[in-house]
Amino acid sequence: MTFDEIFKNIIPNQEETVRRFSGNLALLEKFVRKFPTDENWLKLKATANDDDWAQMEMTAHTLKGYAGNMGFAKLYDACCEIVKAIREKDFAKAKEFLPKAVEAGIEIENFVAQLA
């Protein structure tokens, strides 16, 4: 599978994302390929069932920024909800969105694994 095919599947607003990278698709591809090893993604995945809410807020907040810049809309939206819920001390709601964030991240990982 080519980057262009994958790009269309994991980044819904491609025009805006490409603009963030000054039109440099090679740079964007480089960062997309790095996602599976991103420190905060790995932390979120590993601690999704923990109750360390301070750590989870920091991890989800950082990952939210990364996902937003990359155009990973599903992951960004889930991380936004996690951060908001934790800040409101609504931990049940945060737990509801954690699996959605993990699912979105795994979807990205799977697409990246298909890159030629």
C-alpha cells in the first residue's frame, strides 16, 4: 500500500494537514511512520487500564497535540474527551474514551504497517 492510499484513510482533512507541513509530503510521511514508536502513544496504550489520572491527563494531552498536528482526527477527538473528563474529575467518562483512543491509535499503527 502506498502512502497516498493510507494518507486518505487515516487523515480525513488532508489539505489542512499538508499545509501544516508546508506542503512537504515527505516530511509528513516521515512523522506518520514514526507514530507506532511515539513515546506518548506507547504510554497511553500501556496504561489505558490504570487509574493514574495525573499521568493519563499529561499523556493524553501531549498525544492530543501530536494527533491534531498530524491530522489523526479520531485519536485527537478521543484524547480531547479524555483530557476534558479528567480535568472535570469524571473518571468514568475518561474510561469510556480510553478504548476509543487506543482503537484509533491501533488503526493508525495498522495502516503504517502496510506502508511499502
